[in-house]
Amino acid sequence: MPTTSHRPLDPENPDILYGSTSSLWDARHPIEWGIKRIACLGLQGIEPYAKQVENHLANPLALKEKFDESGVTLIDVSNGAGQSTNFIDPKEIPKTIADHVAFARDFLQPFGCNMFKCNMGARPEGGTTDDQLKRLAETLNEIGRQTIEMGIRVAPHPHIWGPVEREHEVRAMLDLTDPNYVWMTPDTGHLTLGGMDAVEIMSEYLPRIAEVHLKDTYAKYRGIPETPSREQHAKASVYHNMGGGGVDFPAVMKLLRDRHYKGWVVFDMDGPREGDDGFDAIGGNLDLAVDDYLAHNVNYLRVILGVNLPPLD
């Protein structure tokens, strides 16, 4: 387990921990900036993208000292940045397994991480076949079989434009994997954009959830029969900060509180870009926008969802 202990922030479920991925600042600031900013905001942990820790791979304990000094937990590190993330091509699967097990052993284990959130590569053209889903599940089972011996739960992340995008694929992944070896990192925005009811899916598979990502979208994307394309997203982001109207966050938190979920709940918002709601209002300054987006989401947790975070300066 992470060595940092945290005071409870949730008014109803003290076992919920709150943090952020590095997606909002990943291209703008190093991990050291993120550690300080997250600590100042009163959040408890960070799940960096792999590129955020590239300069620390040879000496993870030196980075751990920086986290410990700030009272912030490194939740885990999202896979990628040199690791194979192909879970369905038989030629690539051995490297995918070896890369993930090695990173868990050499980097996550020294930090005391107890989970490993994994993206699963690009979506096959024409969608994911049943045979591909079976190979994906077998790959996850083998990674999980080895990492659980280190106390680390592998937690794949259903993601639009990935091999696990629609409801039948999420269910197949979970039904075909061993619950002793494989958990899940659901994202409220991705589940919604994949045509699902996020609360329904999370409720049904709650014992399999290792971590929850908070992301919003627009109300117009609820219940859509097809996932928005990458081209649509390139023109105008399909993601949104919390409060965009696509996800029922009070219902999400009621589920996690009533069922006494134990684990991390983290922001996973994309960095600001031109055309996003609120970006032009702050003059198009990317650095200001990053902090404004963080502040907006922290305030949403505090004001709308009742999380005991300090008021922002």
C-alpha cells in the first residue's frame, strides 16, 4: 500500500480517496509541478501518464521521496511510453505481457502501488471481434496473474476508440477475465460516450472496480448508438469538465458512498484547447487554463458533491 496516510475527505464514505491524472498538465508541466499543485488543492494522489515519469525510471525511490514530502500519493502510472499496449495481436502479446510485468516490478512495486491502470491500444478497424476479445482477456489474465503476486491489481481502462469501447465489449472483458487477477478502471465520460449508463455498469461490476475516473461529456451524447469519431473530437472536444451535462455525478457518488466503495476517484480531464468551453474567457492562456480547469473541477467536487476540500484561494 502507498505509505502516505490521508485524512478522510468524503462526508459519507471515508474510504474514498480523491486525486487527478496528469492529463490536464501533462504537456505543460513536469511531475514536480503536479505534485505541488495537487497538494495545494487538497487532493490526495496523482496517476501520471507514463511520459511524466520517464526521467525517473532509473531511480523511482528518488521520485517517491518528493511524493512523500508533499503528502501526495502516486496512485500508479498509466501504461505507455515505450511499453507495448497491443493486447490482441498474437505477435505483440508476449512483449505486452513482459513490458507490463517489468514496469510493475521495477517502478510500481517500489512505490507501494496496489493497482495498475492500463489502456489497451487502438481499436481494430471494423470493431473488436470475439476472438480478439478472448485474446485480450487472456493477456490481461496473464499480466494480472503475475502482478497480483506483487500486490498490484491490473485494472484495464475501457476507452473510446480502443478495443473495449461498447457495452458488450466491457462485459465480455470482465466475464472472460479472472476476478482474482483482473479489475477495471471505469471512466464516467468514456462509458457514456460508448453508449452506456455509467452508473448502471459501475453498480453491476462494483467489486471489480480498482479506480474511478471522473470525466464529463455533453448531454447530447447520452444513449447514442455510435461512438463519436476521432474526427468529430478533432473539430470539437467530446469531453468536458464536470458539469457538462453528460454524466449524472450525484448518482455516481451516491453509488460509491452507499455501496462503500474503497479506492481512488480521480479527475481525468484533457488539457485545454481552443474552442473548449471557458478557454476563450481566460484569453487563451494555456497555463492559466490548466489551473482554471483544475480549480473548476475541485470546486465541483466541493460545492456540488460535498467533498471536504478546502476553498480555493
